[in-house]
Amino acid sequence: MTVSTILWALLATVCLAQLSTFCTTIYLHRAVTHRGLKLHPVIAFLMHLELFLATGVVPREWAAVHRKHHQFSDQEGDPHSPYIEGLWKVLFFNYVLYKKETGNPETIKKYTPNWTNDLIDHIPFQGKVGPIVGATLLALAYVSFTGLGFWMAAVVGVASWYLHAGIYIFLNSMINSVCHKIGYRNFDNKATNLQWVAWITAGEGLHNNHHEFPTSARMKAFDWEFDPAWPIIRLLEKLGLAQYQESSLAKAA
Ligand SMILES: [Zn+2]
Ligand SMILES: [Zn+2]
């Protein structure tokens, strides 16, 4: 295996982690969890399919844990507050805290009442089946396109899936830890904004703005802030594939 093959594999892995991050913020966070925008069913399905294969995240569980986070934000009851658990614990073990909360049926029932399953939600054990199918498809893609021997390509493909998952989890953990402690605040809540984190998390790093305007389809509040997912949402809206309320958008006080 040559150095250039390794570099291409790393680039593909990082791009896939970014794709998952964009699908998470646009579909899972802004549309499904906070209903800040409405996506065309085909776009919603494709984004859910991407998350199913690349992350195994179960939308209902994610929405329930995240809504609880907003309700108790940095107080007793918040599933992953750095003020309660400590910054390093949330940064490196956010996934463990998240899984612990998803195992609480009361949380799921209370925060996602009247949940309607889509096609993918009907797949049994979706959180396990998705990653197995996704890693297999990625391995087959590496077998087809890298020119490596079958087994070597398959191993690199599976390794790429897991590395992507690690990057994806870490980016999510940064929001819940660093973006509640370090950075600037436009509004009077404990969350913080970090523009450089927003660059690598599809806008999620503007977390202080988000806690102030949770149902806003965009996370920037000032012209000088940049929310990478916002131009994509605008484009989808122009194409008739997304709708949002202008009046609910985050804006400077
Ligand atoms: Zn938060
Ligand atoms: Zn939120």
C-alpha cells in the first residue's frame, strides 16, 4: 500500500465524517429534533439513510436525549453537561453518557411522544444493522476503487468506517463539552460560540446562538459569523426542497 493510497483513504474518511455531520445538523438536529425547518421527504430519507449507514444513530433516541439537554441545559438532569460531569469527561466520554440516556425508556417516551417512524425506523436493530451494512458497503467500495488486493482493500474500508465514526463522535462531543464552556456569548445562556468549531461541525459550534434560538434553521446570528450548513439549507429552500419560518431565524438582539 502506497503513501498516496493512505492519504486518499484518510481524505475519503474525513469527507465522509463531514457528510455525516451535515446530515446530523440539517436533518437530525434542525429539522427532526427542533422542527426549525421542514425537508422534502426525499431529502429527509436520503439524509436519514446516510446516518443509518454511516453512524447507526437512531433519530428518536437522539432527539429525545437532545431535547432533554435543552430542557435542563447545564442543570441537574442534563444528560451531558460539562458543569456537572466535567469538561474532559464530556469531551472524551460523551458517547457513553449518550448511550446511558438512550437506555432510559422514560426519556424516550417523555421527550418524543407521538413519534412517527419512517421506512428506516422500521428496520429491526437499526442501530446495529446500519453500521454492519454501511461498513460492508464501504469495504466493497474500497475493493472496487483502490486497486488494493481484495482483503487489504476490505480491511482498509472497514478501518475507514470506524475512523470516520470516531471523528464523527468526537465532533459531536466537542459541541456538548467545549461549546458549553469556552468561547464567546452573544446571548445570556451557558452555551458558547466558537467559530473554528462551527467550521468543522457544519455550524454547530455557534452553540450559544442555538440555545437562544433552538427552532432557528440557521445558527449564525450576526453577518460576520459563518454557519456552513446555512447556504445548503438556503439552496434547498430555493429548490423547493426545504421550508423554514423567516421569523424564527436567529438574529442579533
Ligand atoms: Zn447544548
Ligand atoms: Zn438543539
